[in-house]
Amino acid sequence: MFETGPHLDAQVFKALDAASVQILDVREPWEHALARIPGAILIPLGDLVDRVGELDPTRPVAAYCHHGMRSLHALRFLQKVGFTDIAHLSGGIDAYSRLDPSVPRY
């Protein structure tokens, strides 16, 4: 599904359909409370090992965090446990919020 590779820019990420792609927010709950992308599943990176079963490995996953580093770590983990159709938001929600002013920057 992710023809552009694992690094999605904000414009491509914004066009994703949450009905066909699992949008994974790996930030902390306090960050999610400040700003979030609609339709995302919140599983903080530190909880991902224990909660990976909440994701469907047969469906694409697009992860995001604040600036893109935690989501890269999430991709590495997901790949190790068998997920193949994975990508992340390059620049994180910070980049996304520059494109979509309805999402606050923090």
C-alpha cells in the first residue's frame, strides 16, 4: 500500500483513510490530549510490546509521534513481529499540524 516507502510526508499521511489504514499514535496520553489526528489508535511506544495484539498484522499501519523518532522505533518493532505494510509520518504530528491548522502544535 505504501508505494512511497516507509517515510510519509504530512500531505500523504493526511490523505490516508482510517477505514483502510490503522493509524497508530505512539505518543503519551498527555500528548494525545493536546493534539491528535482523527481516527488514530493510541498505543504509547512503551506499551506497544504488550498491546501489539490490538493491531491487525494483515492491514497497513501508519504510525506517528511528535517528531518522527518514536514512530520509527515502532516500525522496527512491528517489522520484527511480522507486520509488513508499515510506514510512519516523517516529521511527526508537528509537520502534520503545519499542514492542518486544526491540529495544535506543541
